[in-house]
Amino acid sequence: MTYAAPNFESKICPPAELAARTAEIARPLVFTNGCFDILHRGHVTYLAQAAALGTSMVVALNSDASVKRLGKGDDRPVNRLEDRLAVMAALGCVALVTWFDEDTPLQRILECRPEILVKGGDWPVDKIVGCSEVRSWGERCTPSPSSTRNRRRRCSKRSASCNKKAPAGALGCLNRLRIVRASENKPLTFRYFVKYFADRLMVFL
């Protein structure tokens, strides 16, 4: 018996089509990138939180050759690009998934011109690839908690008092986000995020 390809595979976007396809999806657009070789809970939490900052999200994956140049080990990537693209496309928070052969995703960023650029919290804002370009468009760069580091340290570093003050879910992670305003280059406060999510919640009430 022959089965049709899953619908989520339509979200896999060749680089040559990225500019045209991102012109058709809802904005503001979030962009993030990475290898996402062995997808785990930290990854999907990070992706869901990143997607919540905008309306649609594009994820760009390192090609197999690009992963190897990162020096992660001779056995990496464990999963081929074709498989990593399919797994990423299956996530509901992802609007489109593409890839890049270069060492950085700068060309993909220039092609889709996101309003929001997201990277792990262990990256200084001024070191995020594409940050200067996105800021020049009047948008913002967003370091979020590192997915792999959070997964490793979740149990060992979280204190009892932190557990009480930071409930599970996106809101509990907001105090670890550092958002930079493009116009002012200042971090937004935790109070701003509480108000931002409260305003979004009111839309559904």
C-alpha cells in the first residue's frame, strides 16, 4: 500500500525558495538556527519559547558538511540533514525549515529578513550572526536560554527557592531571557514580558 507524504514535509523549504515563501507567511517572523542533530526536550522547549516571540518561525539547520566543520566529532551528525529537516518540520511551532552549507546562516537571514533573531542565552548579543543586520532593519535580537545547557543543568543548578518563584512553562523562563531593543540597545525588563504575555492572553479571553 502506498501512503502520501506527510503534510509537514511541505514546510521543508529549499534555500532558493526561502525569500518567496517567507514573503507569504504571517509576521512578525522569528528566525533561529542550529544543528539540532539529536532532538531532545531542551531543544523543543527552546523552539517553542522562541516561536512565542513572534507569529511565525523559520529554523535553519546546518548541512551535514557544516556540522562536521564545527568539530563536534567524527560521528556527527548522527542524523542526516534529510532526517533532521523532517523531524524539525513535524514540530507545530515551526512554520518553515531550511538549511545552509556555510559556516553561518547569514545568507538565510538576509533572504527572509526576520523581525526577531533568537539564539541560545550563552551567546553575547553582539556575537549573534546576523544581529547587526537585523538591528539595521529596526528589529531585535534575542538570546534565550541555551537548550543543551538547560537540559544538562536543570536538576543540578535549580534551587528550591527558584522552583517556587519560577513556575514551569514559558513564563517561568522569561527572567532568563535578554531582549535587546533595536532602537535603544537596552535589555527589556522582566516586567515588560509579564505585561507582554498578559496582553497576548487577553486576546483569547
